[in-house]
Amino acid sequence: MKFDVEKFMAEIIAKNPAEPEFHQAVREVAESLEDFLNDNPKYIENKILERIAEPERVVMFRVPWVDDKGEIQINRGFRIQTNSAIGPYKGGFRFHPSVTLGSLKFLGFEQTFKNSLTTLPMGGGKGGSDFNPQGKSDMEIMRFCQSFMTEMFRHIGPETDVPAGDIGVGAREIGYLFGQYKRLANQFVGVLTGKGREYGGSLVRPEATGYGTVYFAQHMLALNGEEIRGKTAVVSGFGNVAWGAAKKLHELGAKVVAISGPDGYVYIEDGITAEGVDYMLDLRASNKNIVSPFAEKFGAKFIAGKKPWEVKCDIAFPCAIQNELGIEDAKALVANGCKYVVETSNMGCTAEAVEYLVANVEFAPGKAANAGGVACSGLEMSQNAEKRSWTAEEVGAELAKIMKGIHETCVKYGKSADGKVNYVKGANIGGFIKVADAMIAQGIV
Ligand code: GLU
């Protein structure tokens, strides 16, 4: 029995039409796993990849709500419960107009491998809505969250499915979602992560994704005898993940020369300051989804309508959204001497860009580099289960340990004979094994 990527993909595409991002995510994993599967036929015989690519359950529902003008609005809500072989479904909610069934299926698929890489007992899932928080009042956001949770609450639970934040879902939204869950379920439980400190949230969770990706970058650099101090970095986005990455990079002595938004990018010649890092939080909270006010406030240059990949740097951190970095961007980065691309958004680079970057720089895929966020969510679940809070030092030390472990896993499964590490291959094989072995042990379910 041989694993044939093209045959497998033809079935995936026929079964899941019009879901290009899902096809992209599945193809990347299938290509990475091809040789490994052929060397380990038990995974082929058990049709493990075919089973992972079919979510265990998909929930899709109407989310009606009333805006500030009294007009009725209708959005669509989703939860993709991809895989529960190694723990309850776990993964964020995304509120963004680009959200579709297919985009969440790709995210749930990625999450399954990512969560496995953390070594914590978390299955994979993802959810969200095509609701656009941009320009909405606080009360509109609250009413939307309450309506969304009114249906969602029956599908989730601390031992079943534990959602969290993602694009468009931060501490404010998690608070409203948690409040409505508690009211409906009549239970105060750790059903969501990314909660506020006052009601069961974990220290370091807000910073965790951004910190984690920088820790991962440090390990990549160390393999080449380099360090982060003194390096020039470009970060895309200005939300929670970009903020955490910029904060840690600044703290470690790297120079962050660009951040970006859907409106363009800000070039910060001398590097972002601590005040600049803090201001990123105000920008996100303003619900305007533009980065240009940063340039006005700090006298930096704003380049409208452009992506930051044209800026010269040593390390690039795509921290915004899927497929934000294409082949031309990848070529521009390499031409400008960039040596490391640490994908921090989920599938932030197109397939073409990934192929080019793997061949030309050190490239880490999002499912490895951005796993610090969900890892810290796993630590929040542990704290909730034992009804206590760990110190920032305890959580921070665990996070650093987990990121080091993920890097080691990538090296273990991704190192080729010439010593070069293919992090994409390493992450995909490393994430697959635990899920696959658990699925075989549990029978055909
Ligand atoms: N949305 C984040 C991710 O893509 C975090 C998920 C979580 O904490 O459950 O991994």
C-alpha cells in the first residue's frame, strides 16, 4: 500500500469543493508526510490522514443580533471540531469578514498538528463568524457575542471543547462570551481560555503567542550560532500577536523597523520603542483596524497600501493573516538579505512562498512558531482544573520549555543528511505522530 499525494488530494478537493485554503493546508501536510507514511504503512492502512482531514463534527448556525440603530443583523457562526484523539477540541474563535467554512476547516486542521506539537493534551478545533468588529460599538460587540454563545454553548465545555481568541477576538470578546456561557450553563468553569485575570485567566496568556514565536526564532538562530540582539526585524500586523512579538523583540535588543495593517505599513527607522509597543494595544482597542495613526503619533513614515516585506531586515515575522506573504514578497525579502522567516500567522505564506523560502532561508511554519499561544491556553486549562493561579515566572518558564521542545521536535524530524532543517517537514511529522498513534489505539471512531 503506497501513499499517493495526488490521488489523496484529488479526493480531498472533490469532497471539499471551493475551499482553497483547506486544500492548501492539507496538501502541505500530505507532501511533508509522503515518505514518512510510506516508511510506516500502519498509518496508511489506518487511513489516518484521510480521517484527520474529515472533521469529527461541524456546527454552523445563524447569529441574529440588533445593531445600535435598531436594525437586525444576521451573521453566520461556526465551530469545527476537527480532532479529539489527544484531548478536548481546542482552538480559537475568529471574528473576521473572511471567515468561511473552508477557512475554519483549514485552521482546525492546522490546530490539530500545532496542539500536538505542544505535547499538552489538546485536540484540534476552530470556530468563529463572518462578523466584522471594525467600527462596531462596545454594546454591539457584546450583543453579537451573547447571540453567538446562545447557540455555541451547547456544543462546548471544559472536557469537550475549549475555545479561545484569534483574529477579532481578544480579552473583551472572551469576557462577553464567558459571561453568556456562565449564564446559560449555570456553571463557572474553564470553558474558554484567554480569560481576564480576575475570572480564571492565566498570566502571560496575552503575550504568549508573540513571546513564543520570538523564543522559537532564538532557537533557530542559535543553531546557526547567531543571536537575536542587534538584529533588524519586520513584523506584520498590529494586533495581539504582533504586539507580543514586538514587545519581546524590543526587550531582547532587536530592532523592529516595521509593523503593518490593512491600510499599509509603518516604517520605524530607529526601531519601535516601549511606548510604541504599548500604543499597539490602543490601536487594536480602537476597533478601526488601521495602523496609520501609529505613524502620526510617533513621527514615523506611513506607506499606504503596501506590505512591509519590501523593508530590509534580518528576520521577518508575518503576524497578520493567512497568505499575507506571497512569492513576490518572499523574493523581495531574500533579495534584501533576510535570513529567517518565522511565520507567526496561521499559514501566513502562500504555498509558492513557502517552497521558495524553505529553499532560500531558514523558514519556520506557523503551526510550530505560533504554538506558544495555545500552549499557554493549555496551561490556563491546567490552572482552572486545579483551581489555582500560577505565577508569571511559572507560566513563562513552562512556555519557554514548550517552545524549546517544539524546536527540538522540528529538528528531530526535519533534519536532512546535509544538516539543513526543513521546519515544515519536521513540524508536520512531529505533530502527526502523537495524534496518529492515539487514533490507532482508540480504534475506528
Ligand atoms: N488562536 C490561537 C491559535 O491559532 C490560540 C488558540 C487557543 O488558545 O486555543 O493557535
